[in-house]
Amino acid sequence: MKALTILATVALTSTSAFALDTVMAAKGRFDYIHTKTENKPGGETSSGVLTTSYLKLIIDSKVNESTTAKLTLDFKPNPTTDNGTSGLVDEAYLTKRFEALSVIVGKQAVMTGGRENDYSGRDVYMFSRFADSITKNLVGASAGYSMFGQNAYIQYLQQTDANQTPLTDKKVIGAAYYGEWMNKMIMPIVSYHKLGTDRPGAYNTQMVGSLRVNVDKFFVEADYLVLKQEKLTAAGDAKLNTIVAHARYLFDQGFQPFVKYINEDGKKGYGGIVAGSTDSERSAFEVGLEYYPTKDEDMRYHVVYDNSTSKKTSPGPTQKVEEQKIFAGIAFNYNLLK
């Protein structure tokens, strides 16, 4: 896989590659983020920071009529390695198409997480704990079949073995379906993935059911996400149930108001909501406004407000964390070869 990454990098950055049908895009987001956190029991903290929330270089090349290549470099600090690639390499894969069939080989997206994970990280301000729990990109192979707007995939990937407890099983196997019905008015996603862990004979399972409904310039999305972690604690299999809803309206003048809601329930030792909890819950909402000055450029200004409450319900005593965030910033996506 290391050789594949080097080959993809050389091919995409060589002079001959630019003679092909190539797009090199700089994609990023810069924010001022004000955060206010209140721990009950405990105290209150408040801070503000100017930050680079997202910054990537994305190169897409058409090698020939049936083959494409993609390389994505992530400039956010990440010193780790992942199965032979630097943490700088977010994606590096080749796609070969055989009419309705396709094969993807290299470091690629894990097709889980529903509609929320289908967005670029540039366009998400508040993630669910389910999204925080999944690995975005891994090295491996996927096979797909597409017909009449229906797309089905199977994946065989491998998890990293660097900077963590050695995994007893590194495999990630899964399947995903992305559908389009009624001229893209209804767009479902269903996926199932099973991941090896460092717990002997135990696996993590991710199950997803999602739906997007498009009506003119308005759309609404809903995700039902389930994460099961076998033999995580003495209590048994930990579990996280997540519901995510997102609605948005696209005005002709470039304004896009949106709302998002998240509800999550952790059981039997899932610690991603409140550390040290056996049972926990989280509810969060978000309201925001994005403004695109021109229709021909993917550049915008945004103002977003987040509010989340995380609560440990057992063991006692009850612990609650309330967090509020305000984002004000700019995002862009420029083709550098234009």
C-alpha cells in the first residue's frame, strides 16, 4: 500500500499529470470560534480563538476514459502514519470503471456515517459523537455497482497499526447503498461495517440508515446511526444510538439558512459522551447562515451558533456539561489550475 501511495503521488504531481483532465483545488475554512463551557458540578470557562478549521489540497485527475486518480493532502497537524502513508495524505486512490462496475484501490473513505459524514469537514461545524467515533479514511479496496441512480458498494479495508495498542484484527469489512429515487427527490443511504479491535474476539459494528428529501430549493436530511462495541466493559457490549436531523433552504441571492439537531444515547460503558459514564445522553442544536457572494465560486461567509448538553446518568451522581459555540468565518474551494 505504501508503494501505491507513492505511485499515486508521483502520477498526480508530475508534469505529465497536468496535461490530463486535472483539477487541483485548495479547500479550506478559517474561523473565529468563541466557546463557553459550564460543568455541573464544577465551574465555567470561556475562550475565543482564530483558527484554521479545515485546509486541504485536493487533486483529481482523469487518467483515461475508465480510470481516475485522487490525492488529498490534509494540512491540519497530524504527525501519525496510517498503513504506510503519512498523516499528511488524507486520500490517495485510483478508481477503475468497467461500465456499471467500479473498483477503488488505495486510501479512501469508509462509507459509513450517513448524510452527516457524506459532507466535507469544511461544511460541518458540529459533529455527532458517532461521527467522532469513526475512522474517516483507510487503506484497502472497494467494489461498486451502479445502475439507474442506484449505487451499491462492498469494502475491505485495514486499520492503522501505528501509535496505538496492536489490534488483534485489523480488518474493516462493510457494505453501503446510496440510492436516488423520483429524480433525486428521495435519496436514501444504508450501510453496515464491522471493525476489528484490540479486544480479543470483539468487534465494533456501525449500522446506518439515512434519508434526504429534496423539494425545490429546500431539503431535509435524517440519520439513524448505531455504534456497537463488543466486550468493551464488564457490563457487556457498549452501544451508542444517534439521531441527526439537518434542514436547509437555498435562496437565489446566495443565502443559505440551516438548522441541525442531534440526540444521542450511550449505554453500558460507552464513554464518548461523558468520560467515566456507564449511561449517558447528549442533545444539541445548531442554527446558522451561510452567504455565497457569487454563484460561480465556492466561497462563502458564515455565522453559526451551537448549543449542546451532555449528561452522565449513571453511575451517580449526575454530571452535566453544557457547551455553546459561535463560529464566524470564511470558507473557500479554489481550482488552482484555472
